[in-house]
Amino acid sequence: MDHGWFEDPAVAPHRVLRGPYEGMWDATLVTVEGRPVLAFPRAGAHARAPVAAVDLETGAPLAERSGLDHRSLAAMALGGGRLLATSTPSHVLTVRDALTGVVVGPQVRLQGYTPILALTTVDGRAAVASTGDGLVLRDVLTGGEIVRHRHVNGGRHFAMLRGRLVVLASAPERGLRFVDVLSGEPIGAAFHAHPHDPRPVRSVEYEGRLLVASRDHAFGEEPVHLWDAETGAAVFTAPPPQKLEDFALALVDGRPLVLIGHRSGATLWDPVAGREVSTGLFDGFDEDAEKVALGALDDGFFAVLAAARGSGRPVNLFVSTSDGQRRIPLTEHRVNDVVTGLVDGRPTVAVSGEKCVLRLFDAATGREVVAPVYGGPLRDQHIVGVGGEVVLPGEPPRVWDVALGVPTRRLEGVGEWARIAAGAVDGRPTLVVVVPGKLSVGDLEIPVERHDHEAGATFTEVAGRPAVVAVSDAAIRAWDATTGAPVGVRYPLHTSARVLRAGRIGARLVVLAGGGDGSVHVVDPATGTAVVPPMRGHHEHVEALAFDEVDGRPLVVSGGRDHTVRVWDAATGEPVGRPWNGHGHRISSVHIARWQDRPVVVSTAWEGAPRLWHLDATTLHSGHTASVNAVAAGRGAFASGSDDRTVRLWDARTGAPLGDPLTGHEEPVTAVTFAGDILVSGDAGGLVLRWDGTRPEPLGRLGGRIVGLAAQGTAIAAASVDGTLRLWDAATGERVADLPVQGELQRCDLGTLDGRLVAMSVEADRDAWPTTTVTLWDVAAGKPLHAPVRVPEESDGFGALGVVDGKLLLAQGIDAEADEDEGFFPEEAARVQVIDVASRSFLGLMDHGGAFNHAAAFAGEVVLVGADRSVFVMDPHTGDEVGAAYGAHAADVTCVAATDVDGRTVVASGDLGNGVHIWDLATRTRV
């Protein structure tokens, strides 16, 4: 994949960052070796590191050397003296010093299927063995291959036999057989086991032979089998069958023991004696023991039980020695894997889990091995940059060196917290930690009653002293960062605040606050006064702020939940240019920087790629400043409705906006349609307005949010979520009909069949699956034409009527109940089918490759389908795609409409990124 900043033609000359960086809670700019670097935590669903870092100038990713994965670790192994080997779901093999967490040797990209790992020594050298693409033994320090056996496939378990490392792998006889890792030669007899069991085998060397425990299947009441690896013969007494979750095998005081994790706890079994032992050890643990581990101590043994997801006490260590029995909680967080081994000769337990959980414990005492890389989950929350480092929230928080690509220290004793800020106290770098109810500055605690902990905090100065500013009791307040005493004057906000920043306008120190009502406040904390009136423009919460001086002008940049990025003059409070649109979700961070020696703003959002906006470039007219919910085609014009509560008109020939936005709605506009020259719009409050070129007049108010408007001649259909499908005459405003629909309406449309008015309704039934039905109505009769058709949730709210070759056609999601014998398969969920309304005959079926259908419209002889970020063009008779899809949208398409202009078809499509695209159907280019 190409990485870097690429010009986005939809908002040229502004740019978008390509790479695996889509979607993030936050981002920060730090300086690495004198260069600005954009760092963010675990960007996107497929990120391979807790922190992704990008050189701002080039867009190139920085190295990540932690060997962690923000989802989980796929495999682990302890041993080789004091080593811990891990691999990630993306197959990055890392070996580290188990006690310090420092990476030893190079990281290696593994091939093939999910590997398993083992640590050993070869000629005095530490080595790591892995399966996946055959069997490979590597030198830990150099990463070089010692030996590779491509013929050894299907490896699933490593063991030690008379000082040799062996692996259980697929045998030619369609079973399993142990193989010597160094020589690749088979050992003993083949064992016929289930070929796809994910965790079938545990082993221990007992009386000179390798005793193996296995089961036939991953789940169920199948018994655990005990067999001799070299003869293949069953030995000893297997534990009785039960609802097995996991099992472990270890040699304790010279005798093999089997630990069975089951649905209501665990059982310890002596297969030689054929009986349960240490009864009562696990009393009180009645969870599903999803993962278990067992190991020997000098005068006893230990067992680890990890409960299933959702448990309140997932991982416990049970120790049984001559001093007695005890239970030690290890972690409150669910783990994915538990392994045991010797570290410097001491039995050690390693656990891994989601969100970078990697922890080590002494098996005898339960004491945790404290190192920067180890700890509980990291969190997708706000981070802060300090020099070339970032601080990641978590349990505990960890400081990450961006240049090195590894964590360097833990912030112990911080506990639960939400936001942090960085500053200086008496010349020393200091972090302020904001938790519900108090601020913690270094070792200083400042009580803050009813503190809005989401608002965070920021450092500044008040009366020449370093101060911490936070939101408390709906006001901006400041405290001396050294003494904790209140300073300055409180500034009442009269709204919530989610983000704070500090800066300077000339010689005056100020604090900026982003309001929950969409406002931005610039406040002098010393006097408690506003420097400029609140800056208003966002339609929803302000989620991100940046402040800096650009070419001698103090600028504020704000990012909102309304998907827009705005620039303000901090000295006057006036907006600078128009809002920037392009993100398809709430803004998570904004930053003022320089790129190729030009002033820019870098912004990120919860979904979609980071963007770079040129401050010295002309701002494009974006039209709407919030998500576009609906578009409609008129004579030579389009209309669009948005969450910004406005309706806009667009010239279909040029794509330019026509006049000022139409205002009259007090709620987000959710539907628009044309009935001749009359424009009708509906909103989230249920209000339907008619526009005839003078002033808007209400057609009426339905009971709930308007989800669909449609016109046929002068008839207008309006659908609301409370189940009302109401028809008016657009010319007179008189009520025509009410249709008795059931369920929660999602969309409606109108058409004519043999001179009769036909309505389509899409209704959600939350008590049934599939969740949505499509119904066709004879309006005059007030009855359905046919039985409703159920469609899958991927077509929720999707459907349109149109005329092709003189026939009324319906485009909808697939009929999920059409073939009871074949059934319904999820991979078919986003398909589109076209039906002849009169004959109910099936015409075309389209599989556009998208995940969800959002909108549809007929355009001459084709059907337009908005799915994900593209508009697909479909032949209604065959279901085939006609040419390429229109893919210039930066966010999910929400609506689509088409009209004829001078013999060519022009399309308007709207998206969640506030954009209205008007484009030529023949060329797939914007007009």
C-alpha cells in the first residue's frame, strides 16, 4: 500500500493520508529528531501497534518495535533462560528479555497460518522455533535461520523429550506425529487425532517417555486421552468426561497431574492413581474456566484459572505448598492466553489479552514483573505528547518513545483517569492527571467538586505562577500548580466543555474551551472574562481544539461532532474562511503545523483517514456543514437536506449552489422531494414544509422523525418513524390518505401502476429477524398490493420505485425468505434485486461488493445504488454493474437522486461527510 499525503480531488488542493490509519480517538503532534510526527493510539481495526506514528512531512510510518498488538497476542512461549517470545495476529515474532521487556534481536515476519512458538538453546545459543510455513528454528540474536523443514506441516505443540525439542505435526498417515526440531526426523508412532482441533495437546516427560494428553474436539464432553508419544498406546486412567473448556498437564513432585477447566470451575486429576486430588482447592471459583495452566513449585504446585468473557474475576492463581493453600487474584481483565515457564529458574506465568495486555507474574508469590512493556489494557482515549514521547492511558498508563517505537516507563499509582495534560512546574516537565473528583499534579492532589472529567485540563500561568485549569461546576477554574490553592477568577460556561487548550494572544495568556453547545470560548483565567464573544458555528459538540499564531495572526482551529473543521481569528472571534468538510465522522483531533513550509491544519476523525488542510488555500464552498441526509431531483436542479437544519438548492448543470440556504426547520432535515416546481422537506421533529419560491408553509407535522418523502404528480408521501405514512396534495396542502403501516418506518416512495397510485414503505420490525419488510400499497384501496417481503438488516431503510421501459420497477434488498431450502447466508445480505411490480417477477440481482445499502434511485435505464462510500450503477434486467462505480465520496453515501439535463443524466449524491456531489453519469466525473 502507498503511504503518504495525496491530494483529494473532492477537496483539492487539500490532502488525505493514505495508509492503515483510518479512525482514531485522538492524535498528537510530537517532535522526533527535530521533525514533526503525528502519533495516535491504535489507529483502525487492523493496527499492529499500540501507537502508530507518521512523519508529518512525508507521511511515511515510523518503525514500531514493541512486538505488541492492540487486539491481542496470537502465541507466546517462556523459556530459554529468561526469554519471552510472542507473535501478533499479523504474525510479527518478537523475543524479549522476560524480566525487562526489552526486545532481543530483530523482529521477524512469520509466514503461513497462525504459528505456535517454543524457546530453546542450540549450541549455547538462544533459539526460537515457530510453525506456520513449515518448521523454522531461528537464532534469537540474529534472526537468522538455523534450520527450516518445509515438509513439517500442521505443527500444533512443542515438547521436550530427553533434552531434545520436538514438535507434534501432521503425519502422512492423516494423523499426528512428533518430529525432532533440529533433524526433522519423525519420532515414535503416528497418533490419529482430529485435524482441526485448535488446542488438542499437552505433554510432559515422565519416566523417560513423553506422556501426552489430548482430546478429539475443541469443545464438548469428549474425554481427555492419555497416550505414549513413541508407541501411540493409551496409558494410565483418563479423567471422566465433562463440559471441558481447557486442560493442562504438568509433572508435580515426580507425578503427572491433569488440570481440567470446565463450565463451573476446575478439577485436578492424578492419572496414575486414577483419582481426583487436592479437592477443595478451587472452592469458590465457579466460573467457566476458559484457560488453565499448571506447574510445579519446589514443594508443591500452582494452577492458573482464567474465566470466560464477562466474568468479574477472570484470572486467579492457586498455590498449594507445605505452607498451605492460597488464592491470589492476578488480573481483573479477561485474557486470551496463559503460558508458564522458567525465568531465571523461577516458575513464571505470562498472560496476554486484548488492548495490549501483557503481564508476567511469579508463580509462587503472584508478584507482578514490573517493566514498561507489561501491564493491563491500554485505552482508545486522549493522549498527550511530551517532547518526543506520548503518554497512553491505561492500567497503568505508559510513556511511549515515538522514535524508538517502544514504551519506556510506566506511570505507577495513577489508577483510573480520563485525561492528562503536560506542562512545566518550576522548570520541570510535569503531568497533570484528571480523574473524577480531583486533579493530581505530580504528587499534589487538588480536590475538584463535581468535576466534569471528560473536559480534561491544561497548564497555563496565572499571576506569573504555573497553574492548572480545568472545568468544575460548569465553570473554568484555575489552581496554583505548586500549592493547589485556587487562583484567578472562575468563568461560568453555561454549557458542558469537552476540551481545553491554553495559549497566548499577544502578551495575554488565555484558555480556550470547546462547548457542548458547539461554541468556542476564549477566556482570560486571571480575570474570568471572555476575550472575545463565544465563537459559534458548530451544530454539535466541539470535540477538538488547536491554538497557535500563524503569520502573526492568532488562530483557533476547532473540530466538531458535526464532522467539520473550522478556523477562527482568536483576536476578533470571527471565522476565517468556510468550514472544511471531508471527514465522515466526529472530529477527534486538530493540529496547526507547517507542511512543505506552508501553514496547515491536520485533523483526524473517529472514522476515515487523517486530513491535511492548507490554511493559505481558498476554502471550497461545501454547502452543508453537517451530514447530508437526503437529495431530490427537480427540473434542472437538486435539493439537499442536512443535519445543519437547512435545505440547499444546486444547479444540476454546474454543480454550484443556488442562492442562500433555505431555513425554517428547527430540527435536522431528513428528507426532501420535488412535486413539480414545489419543494417539500421534512425534519427530525416531524415537521413537513412546502416551498414554492416565496416562504415555507407547513403541510403538517407527523408524530416522529421524518424518514422519507416521495412525490408522484402532485401527491406527496411522508413517512415518520412512529409508523405514520401520510399523503398530501402538494398543490393544496389537503390530506389525501393515511396508510396503516406496521412497525418503524425507514423509507417511502411513490409510483403509478395502471393509473393507480402505488406507495412503497420500508418498515423495521425489531422483534423479528430479518429486521425489515418492504411493502407495496394500493393507495386508493389502502391495502397492500402483495404480501410484504422481508429483507436483511444490511438493506435496512433501502428501496426505490422507478419506471424502466414503461414498467414500474422496485429496487430493494434480497428476499431473505425466498428459498427456505437454501436458507439465507450473510455474504448475500448486501445484494440488490429488482422486481417488476405488476407481475412480481424477479429481474436482476446485483452484488456490488459493499457491506450495506444506504440509498437507491432510478436514472433512465439504470439503477443507482449507494453502498458504503460509492454509488454503483446497475442494469435492472441483469443485475450487472454498468461501468465503474462513482467512488469520490470520502464518507458513507446516504442518498442519491438523478435528473436529465440537456440529454445527459446528472446525479446528486450526499454523504456523512457533509458533502453533496453532483456528477455526470456517463463520465463519472463531477460537473
